[in-house]
Amino acid sequence: MTVIAHLSDPHLGPLPSFRAFDLVSKRGLGAINYMRRRRRWHDMKVLDLIVADIVDEAPDAVAVTGDLTNLGLEGEFLPAALFLGRLGAPERVAAIPGNHDAYVRNVRGAPARVWGAHMSGDDGRVGFPYVRRHGLVALVGLSSAVPTFPLAATGEVGPIQRDALGPLLRSLKDEGLFRIVMVHHPVAEDGTPWLRRLRDAAELREIIAREGAELVLHGHNHEPARAEIAGPQGSVPVVAVPSCSTGLLSHEPLAAYNLYNVEGGPGAWTCEGITRGFTREGEIAETERFRLA
């Protein structure tokens, strides 16, 4: 059995020191939102409990699907790298960026520069898509993080990654691996608002419908969700987790993460999902078990 943990959207705080000039652009509105709401919603003590629980569960690998930062300030990226290090060694912790990690154009390359050890493939190359093989599982990391105008939080994988994804999924199938695709934005048609959507979700769904995958993981909406998209031999599960740092003061679902126990082999895979999350009693506990086809 191979065990994979999935968490997303920690929105690490507090904000580092910054200059007034740093808030010229979209960051100004983001800073107002952070000071009014997000700094209370995202509780770093809750996140500490989640991290400790993941370490205690000792999965074979950890998948982190973006939005480690709040405003994409240069001073936020090193603390985010340290956070990834708390989850495990770089070869065991696979990360991708979210839209907050590419908040403005001039920091779009910062995640790869600072978190490169967590965003490289088995071959050591930093870039997308990348592949990490762990036992029965292949983690495929995509980046949908692109700068957007104020009030928008859309994403796009883009043609370069899409062109590479199809052959990659095909080769991993030939290796007999359970393919898990990681992307920050939702892939299924799930009612995500237009200004928060993955702009090329339809194109990504077409690739998976043709080449297949066993599971797609994402974050972004801060809500637990399970959906399905078409695959070449049946449906492909698409699963989202809430933010891994939301506490009792948030209106959003409480912090949680998922564990996936993968067993079997091609044509006979089994995958059990286990949700572990923060409860109103102030502890981390198992809250749900589910099976994926």
C-alpha cells in the first residue's frame, strides 16, 4: 500500500514587513481583505496541529496544492519553504503554486526559485508538469498559477503544460502506476464562480478523458468536494480539501486534509480516502472515510 496525504491553501501568516509601494496594485485590495478577515480566519495554531498530525501519520508522500502565501510578497516565500520542510524532506513533499503565490507578475517565478526542491521531478528538473514516483503512485504536478487583475482569482495551465501532460500520463500508465494529477484550481464543472475558474479546464478534461488518470486533487475554493470527470474507461474522481488552516473564527469549513491509501494494480486499483480535520473540540480527528472507484 502507498499512502498519500493531501492538503491545500494554508495562507501562512502573519504578513512579513513590507513597504507601502508593495501594495500598489492588486496587493492593496488583498491586504485590506487580509487585515479585515483572513488573518482571523486562518489560524496558525490550527495549522500547527494539522502539520503535527500529518507527521504522526507518516504518509509515503505529501501533496500540497498551492496558496501558501497571501499576497505573494517576497518576504512570504521563505517562510513557506520552511513550512514545506516541516512536512517532510523535499523528496517526500510535492508542492504546486496557487493563484496567491503568483499574485502579481513580478513574483510569478518566486515559487520555483524558493521552493524548487519541492517542485521538481524525479529527474531533478524544476518545471511543470513534473512527476514524483512513490511506490504504486505517480504524483503529477501542474501549475495553474497566473497573475490576474484585481478581484479575479482565475487560473490557467496553458498549452505548454497541456501538450506535455498527455504523453506523460500515457507513459505512466505503461509503467503501471496510479496517476494522481495535482492542480490548484478545480477541474470539474462544479459551479466555481467565473472569476475563480480554471480558464482551460475544458481542455484539461479532454486530455484526461483521452489519456486517463486515477485521481485529480485540488484546492482553491477552501471547501471539501468530490466530483467526477470522464476518463477513457470510466469516471476519474476529482477531490478537493478545505484550507488546512481555517479555525473557529472562519465562516469556511474547518481545516482538514485527506489521506489516500492506494492498493492493487492496473485494472484493479483500490483507493480509500480518509479525512482528518480540526474539530470544534479543538483537536484533530478522523471525520470521514470514503472509497474512490
